[in-house]
Amino acid sequence: MQKRGSGKKISEWSQFIADLPTLEGKPEALENTLVLDLSYANFAGIMASSFFAEAGAEVIKVEPAEGDPARVMSPFGMNVKGVGVPFLMESRNKRHITLDLNEERDRENLKQLVVKAQVIIETFPPGELDSLGVGYRQLTELNPGLVYVAITPYGHYTDKAKEFRKMPWADLTSQAESGLPALIGDLADAPEPYNWPTRAGFYAAGYATAVGAATGALVALFYQRLTGEGQMVDIASADAYASCVGFPPTIGYVWKKPRPRYGTLDYGLCPYGFFKCQDGYVAIACFRDQDFRAALKILGLWKLEEDWRSLLDRITDDINKVKELNQKIEETVAGYTYQEIFEKFSAYSVKAARSKWKGGGLPVTTKMLTPKEVLESEHWRVRKSFEAINHPTFGIFTVPLTGKMSRTPLRIKWVSAQIGEDNEYVFKKYGLKKESEDRRGERGEQ
Amino acid sequence: MAADYFSFTQKIFDPGKVQQKAEALKGIRVLDLSHMIFGPVAAKFLAQFGAEVIKVEVPYQGDHWRGATYWGKYWKHSNPLWNFINHSKYFVAIDVKRPKGKDLILKLAEKSDVVIENFTSGTVEAWGIGYTQVRKMNPKVIYAGLSTFGQFGPNRFFPGWDLLAQGASGMLSISGHPETDRYFKIPDFYGDFLPGFFAGMMILFALLHRQRTGEGQYLDVCQAEILMRGLFHFTHQSVAKEELGRTGNIDPTMSPSGIFKTRDQKFVALAIGTDPQFKSLCKAMNRPDLLDGEGMKKAAVRLKPENARRLHDVVKDWVRSQDEKELLEVGRKFAFPLSPVMDDLQICHDPWRRERGSVVLHDDEMYKKLVLSGPMAMLSKTPARIKWLTRPLGYHNRYVFKKILGLSEKQIQDLEKERVVGYWDYRVGQRPPVYYDIERDPIFNYKGGEDH
């Protein structure tokens, strides 16, 4: 029972949360912030600048006249009017201009922008912009408050960075070098190639690198606003994922051996994963002993309890042992539909939560959804987690958005994705010099 | 390239100078009410850059992750895997379910810039320490509520964590081989760590807004939504009107691409993004013929499913005829993306990472030497750092209650007697290592004065 008066508190909360998603009349966190995105064939850079754009910064993406090769990096080449899916998705609230950094005039234009900018993001081989006279050393002379973000496979310092400076970015190689595929894949006794290291099916390393770059840049921006001092922020994409999750180095040090691939089993817990049921895949995840007991009761497997009672009985270093338990859960779950499991688990959880006996466990579950099913989910529709864009050039498409902040919510204001689409606006606004009038003729050409 | 560029960068990033440099978030106080991984990682990220993070746990129980090591392997009576989730924090243990405990937490919240929690939606409000209560005494507070499904929407009361967020977001369904019925999760709690850093990013947006305007705010940080933000599959679905599905080891945005087995039974990853990279690969494989015909010089053509699969097989055969070492040298020389598939042990002992500071051998006063991950981003003037590893449950009680709340020794002892505040019990993960003399520890027995 809730105490008297707590009802009032909940309603104040309900009122607050009901107003939370509103965008109307709310300011943006990064108003008056100019970010230059020079990333080239590198989605970590492109995504990092998207976060700034969602938070209200003016983000100018600078490309050569033929466009960033990242425009074409798209699942099996799928594109809308020459623009690939990932590039289209990340073109939120950005300005797209073309500069030829091999030309003195455009390097001057870049400097003109840098004087007004707070952040610059670049992904060229280390030293390349420096040799063109527009690297960190030179730009920081022009603008001591500049936050200069560099994203490359091995960073801008150390001997390896120098030796491998020309190595280009790719998500898959970043995943591999960060220890991710080494852990995904079937057990050693499965046939090839199923027991090989396996790729995470999305830009797992690229996303981590982008968040790492944006968070690093924001810390530097916070310091810049306190002291006026800019600095250099260096991200190594071959490493960012490992630094994000943190497990590989400490496991290597304490365990003194690498983890093998564990198939659908888990390194820490059993059962802990998605199990095939009659109409899909359902999560059975037992964290504490009471959650395990609850799951056994619900699934009618109580007879197993004696042998697998405590977490120490279910430690997963003996793979044959946990395979045995896992297989019993697999066989049982296969006999149910998702809805049956969900209802059993929910009913048990509600009962356990109401019970004075604290050892009841909290069995929770969910269904594995495909992206298509996620798009159809009522929950995400209510939360406006996807925005449907109706663009004059690119037609109708859907993009994901998160970042619900009560005062300065992240948002999508427009999509601009054509090469040089904003040349006129940016050149005029910042007083840049044109080669000739026909630069504007490049607009819209693919 | 200017010849001295790398000596310049080596100087400004010198890992030996990290501890002497400024901290960007010094003076920012964070009250970390969270547990497990998602919330604690957001707070750790702020601690790395100098924020004063006070982690609140339940007395005699602690964060469940204190005991959750892999394979039953503890290290000095602690969980070694807890250190990269919670280093450099202050550890206090307060029972929120006792009225005096709730008041203590509210007093700390009143003096904090940021509050982080990751209980199921509505829980902290019911406990009386939610945003609507804290903002009354601290209107400038930035309060981050982290949850799997968010604070509104029909599923808001469903609890969850990494595994469930991966399933609910679509992420789980897109890895692995299309012809199999086995779905592999992304390992190492990616669904907690990545959203944890994303939460850190949202907190920084809020701090920057507050720096300019003085306004605080509430952040509804939704774990599954953050995972969805990283997938291009939704946009693909809306444009292609069909599911992309799983593509095994082929990255469908790069061609050719894959993870391949070498002659000496090692694995390498290769992914070609641009036309010049493809040209270099053809030269390295001595296969100029691949550049002929049907526009194969262009990425858009190479990416077509039939071409992507054909090129994948060509590279597979080439890699099988070479040793790993030769391949890595060829990739470097011809400048196309090729890398080894590295495991835990290789990452731990990688000289490049040690030199860079992204894998750090930390020497701790209580636990001595441990290797743990460094930051994702290296900052030349205000770098991230590890100040200390994790500490036993309630280790900083005296330090925090005296220094920040101004409580006297007598008041603290009374709170201890009433079990409002507390310490560790016998369980591993909570208590100090056996060799450590906790009674002589000046921080645990803090009397006043000095900063720690």
C-alpha cells in the first residue's frame, strides 16, 4: 500500500512527464555553436556531428566537389537519388557545402569558417591537414578556443599511428581489432564458418566511436566555455569499442586467457539469452537466484532446482555443464508461444511484487523483434522514437531519434543531403569566396 | 606531411603527463543512485573527466554487480570486472527506505549538479527522491532518469537491461548467418555501455545549457531507443520496403568485405569502402582483371548483392593463401582496411594500446596492479584519468557525510546504529581485501581536513 500523500506526488510526476515530449517553445542546448564536419569516408565522424546537429549546433559538412564516398556506403548499394541509406539518415539538420582543400582559395575559406567555429571534426590520415597548413597546429593559432576532433583507426600519436597512418576507416576492421567478432559466433564444435568470429550486424564500432568522439568533444567544449582554451581530441576507431565496453583488457589481465566464442550461451549467467519458442524468440534471463527459482516454477522445471540451486552451481566456465541446463530450458521454451510465456512471467512478477516475501524473484521477458516489427510497435510510436520525413527530393522515409530532454530536447529540423546544397547559404553567411558563379551549378548534381 | 607532426602530437598527448593536467569537470558534483552497468557507466564517464561522483548503494547489500564476476573468479575479494564500471567514485551506503536515509539522499541531491538513477520508471518518485522532489530544493539540478523503455509509453513499467533492450530494439535480430536459427547477442553488455556513454553525452548537453542559462532539466534516457538510434535498418526498411535481414560476415555497406581465415588458421577482417581502396586491393591481390567491366571500379556497382558475394569469395580464396603477418603488412603498404581479429589477451597486451593509454596498468593503493580500459577519447589538455579503483561498500561514508553534509562523528554513529547508513557484510565484492588494514585507512576513518 502506498502511504497517504504519495498519490499527489505521482500526479505531479505524471503531469511533468506528460509535458516532457513537447518541443514547442523549447530552446536548444548548443545554440550559437558552429561545428565543421570534414569527415571523409568515415561514418563515425558523420554520426558524431549528427549529435551536435540534433542539439542545435550549426553543423556544416564539408565535402569535395564529387561528394563524400560515404554517400555510397549503403546496404547492397540501396540509395535514394544517389544518396545511400546511412548517409541520408545522418543528414539531419546539417548544411552541406563543397570545398577543395587542395586549392589555396578554399583553404582560406575553411580558415574563415574556423575563426567562427567551436568544433571541427576531421578523419583524414594524421598529419595530412597539417601538411596542407590547416591542421590543429595552424588552426589553433587562428582560433585558440577551437576543439579539434580527429578520428582515425590508430590515432594521431604513437609509433603505430605513424606507421599505419594511411590505413582507412571501416566499421568491420574496427570491430575486429576491438575484440568484438572474437566473441560472437557458435561454439567450437559447430561447423565452419558458423564457429568463426562473427560480425555484429550494424556499425557497432562506428557508433561507439561516434559517441566517444562526441562525448570527448563536449567535455572539451565545456572546458573551453570555462577557460577559453581549446584542445585536440583524438579518437582511435580500432580501439573505441574495446574502451567503451571495457571487458577485454581486464579479462586478459586477470584470466590470462581469451574467452572462446560461446554461441547463444552467456559468459556470466545461465540461463541468459533468447530462446526459440513456437512463434519467435523469447528472453529468459535469470540474474539472481530468486529470478532463477521463479523461472523454474513458471516453466514447470522445479525438479532441476536441487542441482542448479545457487549462482555458484550455474557458473559458466564449464561449458558442457551449462549446455546441459541451457538445453533443458531450450526444450521447454520450444513448447510455448511467446504470449504464453509473457503472461506467465507477468502474472508471477505482479504476485511477487505484492508479496511481503522478498525472495519472490522478478522474472522479466521480452520478444525479439526485427526492425520492421520495432517500427510497428505502439510503444515507440507513442514515444515518437521514429520520425517520418517527407522530403521534396528524397520522398518519404523514416529515421530514428532519441534524446528526450525536458528543456533542450534533441530534434530533427530538416534533412539536407545533396552535394553542395547549402553552398549559397553558407558562403553568403560566412563571407566565403567563390571560385566563380558556376560553383553553384554543382548543386543537386549526383 | 610535416616531418615533426608526430613529435608534436606525442608531446601534447604524452600519457606520462596526464595526472598533472587540468580536469574539465572539476567542481561538478554527481549523485549516482544507479546500479548494474547502464547508469554507473554514465557516472564513471563524468568521473573520468574530473567530476566528483558519489555512488549511493544499499547498506549490507550493495550494487548487484559487486558480486557478478565471470566464471566465479574473484580477485582480492572483489569483482575485477566492476572496476572499469565504477572507478574514481566515492562509495557511500544509505538505506533509502528509512526516512532518515531518504533525507540524507535529498541533502546530497540538494548539493549536486547532476543526479543519475536507473530504476524502473516511477520508482524514485515513489521513494521520494525523484525529480519533482529534488527540483524543489535544487531547481538547477540536471536529473537523468535512465531506463530500458523510457519514462512514458505503454511499456514504461517493464524492467529491463542490456539483453532485453537488444531484443526489443531490433539489434539482436540482425547479427549472424541468415540461414541459421541462432541469434547471437552483442557481447560484453554493449546495450548497457553504449547507452551509458550516450547518457553522459545528454548530461553534457544539459551542463552546457545550464552553463549558459542557469537552467536545470530532466533527461528521459531510454536504453532501447539509444540502441535503435545506431541502426540504419529502420531507414532501410522505409526506403527498400523489405527487411535487410542478416548478412553473416559481409558488411553490406562495403564491398568486398568479410572476416576470413588465413593460411596459418588466423582470422582477419577486410572491408573496402572507396574506389581507390578497391584499386589498391586489386593491386595487392595481383588481380587487375577485377577492375574490368560492368563498372566494378564504382562502389555502387560492387555493392550489388551478386557482386558483393562474388568479390567476397575472391578475397576469401586470396586470404586463405597467405599468412596473417604477410596480410597485415600488405594492408598497411597498400592502404586498404584490413585488420587482425583480436581477442581479450591480445588487446590486454597490445603495445600500441599501452602506449596510447587506452589500456592502462593502474597501480592502486588498496588493490595494487590491475589492467583496465582507458577512455575512448584522448584530450590533449584535460585528459581522462583513473584516480582509484572501486572501494568496499560504504568506504567513503565518513568522508562524504563529514565533508559535504557537515555531519559530526556522533551523528554518523547514531545513523550507523539505526542502520540508516552501513557497510559491507561477509560477501565477496563488498569487503576489503584480507591483507588490507582498513582500520588504519585515513579515508575510511576520515576525521576532517584534507581532500581525498
